[in-house]
Amino acid sequence: MRTKGGYKTRQRDIILELLKNNTDTHLSSDEICEMLRSSGERVGATTVYRYLEKLYSEGTVQKYVTDRARYTYTEKHCREHFHLKCTECGSLFCADCDFLSQLCNHVKGDHGFTVIPSKTVFYGVCHSCAEKSNAQ
Amino acid sequence: MRTKGGYKTRQRDIILELLKNNTDTHLSSDEICEMLRSSGERVGATTVYRYLEKLYSEGTVQKYVTDRARYTYTEKHCREHFHLKCTECGSLFCADCDFLSQLCNHVKGDHGFTVIPSKTVFYGVCHSCAEKSNAQ
DNA sequence: CTAGTTGCAAAGAGTTTGCATGGCG
DNA sequence: CGCCATGCAAACTCTTTGCAACTAG
């Protein structure tokens, strides 16, 4: 959680801009490079990797590791919420309620483990995807 | 979820045996190779990879992907549990209790989202790493 | 000017594939 | 004997590191 901002560069600007414009998906560094390339920009893969890790360590983006590392811009109003990620359609939902808030206390008390909500994602199937499956 | 059993071989026997004797941990293919090697057995890495994927597709083992793929033998009576992954030391813990079991019902009922425990990992800081941080 | 940033090339790490050999049934 | 399994080597993919050139402040 470093607080130093670093220099402001063209590459960092456009990477962050792209992340802010795609808060509904999880992008891999590869996809980010590709999206930038198709819009005429060119940023080295190494730079993307390094900047994403920097943003992650600052808490600016969230990181999800499944088969590869994926990142999503952390919206201010979601900072202390949990996230529900649908494995079918890829949608990301925010979940904030008493039960989930208590979860941290429980895991801390009974399991001695301090959960970090902003880094934790529940994987599963969303309502609409579940309906589709039932319909078949 | 194929049902074909395949041939019974020395390698498959000892890999499955090892998995059954280590239901409390999550083993990577690399660790499995190493454990077998230190007990005098020798199995090629490729064979371990291929057999684990086969067991996974059959449902015989569960697969967890964090930084690398890890597998655990699926015990019949074992209900699904969540995982706690320490971002400091990388340790992976299992969490199986009523509170966490209720979590699925709650998220399903109040959020219309079906959580899949085996795919969900809680990220945070474990007890011993938290102590180290406090000591500093 | 100085320290942080970039990006190519190369190294790593984990996993998969090609293919000839070996073993179960 | 036929077919599946094995395992070495090599290919592959994602990610990190070394390092020289570059640039923001």
C-alpha cells in the first residue's frame, strides 16, 4: 500500500483511463495491450505488468487470479464491499450488508485470519445465468 | 465428468494413494513429484499433470487455482469449504464451519447469487503474519 | 540534473504437447 | 496384440528481471 504517486506519463494515463472505462470487466495485461494497440496506442507489455502491480499494491485496482491475472479498477463506493463474480457471464456485482460485514469479524475471531474485502471475490453463478441454465 | 476408468498402473496407484493420505492439504503436481521422489518412487511430471487433470474431470479430486494449480482428494462426506489465502506468506487455509456454510444460503437468498465455495478464495492476512507485522 | 519509467530481450515458472517406448488387459 | 499410459524433451504461455535509453519534475 505505497502512497508515493510516481511520475505522470503517457502510458500510465492511458492505461488508467482504459481501466476506468471498463469497470464492468476484468482485464488481463494482454487484453489491455491489445485494446490499446487497436486504438492506436502502443505500450510495452512490461510496462503494463509493472503498472498494474503498482496500482494493485496501492489499492487502485483489484487483482483476480484465475488462470491468469486480471485487474479491475476499484470504484470508490465499492472499496469496502465484497464482490460477486459470475463465472458464466463475467458480471461483477457488489455485495454490502450486515451479514457480509460480520464475515470479517467471524473469520478474524474464529479462524484468526484478517480478510481483506477489496481483495476477495466470491465466484459463482448470478441470478440470470442460473435461470438460463434451468430453462434448458 | 468422464466415467471411463482407464488402466490401473503403478504410477496412478501411488499418486492416488498419496492424495488420499493428504486430504488436509492442497498439493501441486510439483509437490506430488517431490514427495514421491523422497519416498523412493519416481513418476514423471507429465504423468502427474495428466493424471491430476483426469481425476479432476472425473470429480475424484478438487482443483484450486491460486498462483499454481493445486489438488485435493474429494472426500465423500466432506462438505465444500472455503479457502483463506494469506497474501503475506502465501499459506492456504481451509475454513469449514456453520457461519461460512450459511454464507451460501444468505448470498443466494438476499443477493440471488449462487456462491461456489470451491472456486472462492478469501484473501487476507493470517494469524502469524499479523503478529509479525505488529511486532515490527 | 536525478531518480523514476519505459520496453526490448532474455530468463523463469508452470503447464502442455509430440512422440517413441512401455505395460495393462 | 491393441490400445492406453508413461516420460523425456521441447514447445508454450504468462510473468518477471536485467539493462540501457528515455523523461518527468
